[in-house]
Amino acid sequence: MESGPAIFAGAVFALFGAGLLVWTGTRLWRREPVGLGVSRIASSALAGMAGAVALTLGGYCLTRL
């Protein structure tokens, strides 16, 4: 019963984290701002950390089946 929600949560976290990291990397590669009105370094660091945390949580959820 508990593996269904863990699979769903793990997939959502992993997809969000991967998407955020790809989006951030693409914005940086094109030299476009990651966040409007914020330092480029600060916004890319925050987005990168959020993506890494989401991927880590997704992996954690998927290993706890």
C-alpha cells in the first residue's frame, strides 16, 4: 500500500529536479538571466541547489520502496 505514493513522490521529485537543472543549465549556456532582477550568480546557485535537492529527495523516495 505504501509503495504507490513513494513511487509517485519519487518520480515527481526526480522529474522536477532534472527539469530544473536542465532549464538552469540552458539559461546559463545562452547567457540569459535565471531570475529577473536578481544576481546571475545567486539565482543560478539557488536554482542549482534546489534542483540537486529535488533529485536527491527523488532518489531517496525511490530507494525506500
